[in-house]
Amino acid sequence: MATTDNQTYDNVGNPDAIIAPATCHVLTLRQDPTDATQREYIIRAPGMGDPPFHKYPGESTEFRKYPAGNLIQKNEVVGHIETVGGSGDFELIAE
């Protein structure tokens, strides 16, 4: 059964840590579809110093642990996020 957590991320200060809400095989980050203002955002993973990946509004991001079969642990930081402008509401879905 999936565990879902809601978070608000922004572009103020350092990128925010993306923290797994539960132990899982796959953690999906997606913008809350009910959020009135969809935002572009930037992902850095697994570390804050890694190259950025630019994501467009409505685009989701999946995190997996390697080698295949390993689990992402509850409260593990899987990456970092910042919006391109303003703040946005996101869902974390742990499966």
C-alpha cells in the first residue's frame, strides 16, 4: 500500500531536502494536481551538489535506490528540490 505525504517547496535559500515518508522501492514526487499555480522546478540528486535536472509543471520525478531491489528508507534524503519561482505544493508517494 502506498504512503502519501504533502510538502510545500520554494526557491528561498538552499534547495529543500526531499525526505522519504516511508520505506519504499519507488518514491514519486509530483506537483499537487489541485495546486492552482503549477511551477517549474529543479531536482538535484542524490546530493545537493549534483547537476540539476529541470522539470516542467505537471512533470513527476521517480527516485529509486540502486542496486535494484534495495529499499529507500523512511526519512532518507533522496534528493533536493527548488522551484523556479514562488512556492508549490507537492505530493510524495512511497510505494
